[in-house]
Amino acid sequence: MTDISEQILLFVISLVANFFSALAGGGAGLIQLPVLIFLGLPFGLALATHKVASVALGVGATIRHLKSGRLERLFALYILATGIPGVVLGASIILHVPERGAQMALGLLTMGLGIYSYISPNLGQILQPRNRHKKGMIYGGLAIFAIGILNGSLTSGTGLFVTIWLIRWFGLDYKTAVAYTLILVGIFWNGSGATALGILGDIYWQWIPVLIIGSLIGGYFGAHMAIIKGNRLIKHSYEVITLLVGISLMIG
């Protein structure tokens, strides 16, 4: 494959993967990471490169979601404070442990999220904030910390866990939950994971520019589609992506 055709392929893959990820609240690694490995990168290098590019997804989605004015600053800081330590911890251990068993378990759990959403037709359709008291915030933060460990250490779809947790525990609707996920997980969690992986391993910088461009554009237009189409489309997209991510993890 020539350099030009390789760059075009990477751009298209990044654009498509991040469009659907912005629409569903996660799952870009379902498409993007296997392609990086297929093109010759070893797993650790591909994962770090994917994490860097995923930050651009968050930036693209942020540009669009900030216009909607749906985010609470203190709640956003809470997600960052509880999640980032887990991300760094997960990134620090993934390069030293076998991941196949964990991927199988994560795949089953991810599919379970999609099935749970499917059999709960009213889930995430109305914004009804809850569990904002002290105990609720502590339990919610512990779960976010655990998801952060998965985000730092495994490959695909952990943003989907954040989305469903924000809906189920804190009573957000899909549109608001996805906005938090894409901005906070996309930029700050993935940025922390990419930094840790870059320090401990390496990043394939030759592919980063085209991946970032595809992620920015895909993230912006995916977020735009989510905002104008509303919770029902996001819910259906979430269910499809979780099933595909789960299957990918189990057979990968």
C-alpha cells in the first residue's frame, strides 16, 4: 500500500469510526484500532496511537456540544476527578498483563449494556437528575473510577460504560450523557491515557495528523446529528454500537 492510499484509508476509517462514536457515546476503537493493527502496528503502539487520535474526537464533539449549553461545570469536574486516576492506573498496568480474558469479560458486559438498553424502552429519554446527595456521589464516583481503569487499560467501548452509568445512576438523558462522555472521556480521559501510554511505551506519530483530522470532523458531525435528532436515535445507535463492540472484543 502506498503512503497516499494508506493516509486516505486512515482518514476514511477515522471519519466513519468517530462519527458513529460521537453519535452513540463511544466505540471508535471498534473500527479504528483493528485497522491500525492490520496496517502493521503492534498492539501497544496501536493502542497509544488510537488514544491520541481519540482526543480529537472529544475536541470535535466539544465544539458542537458547547453550543447546546447542557453541561454543569461542577458535575463535569466530578467526573474528571473520579475518572482520571483510574485511567492512569489502567494505562500503567495494561502493558504488563495479558488482556485476552479481560477482553472476553468486557465483551460480554458491553453486549449486556446494549441488551439492557433495548429492553428498557424509556431509558434515558427524559432528564431526571438523581443521586446527587453525598452517598450517591461517592458510590457513583467509585463506579466512574472503575470505568476509568478499563478506559486506560482496554481497547474499545469504555465510553459506552460511562454513558449508561450517567443515565442509570445519575438520571441523565442520552443526549446529555453522551455530551459528558465525549467531552470528558474523549478529551481528558483519553488524553491522560495517551500520555501515560506515551511515557511507558510509544506513539506512531506519522499517522497522527490524518487520524486527528478524521476524528475532529467525524466527532463534530456525529455530535451535530445526535443533538438535532435527539434521544431516540442516540439510544438506538448506542444499542447497535454496544453489540458490535461486544462481539468485536469477544472474537478479537
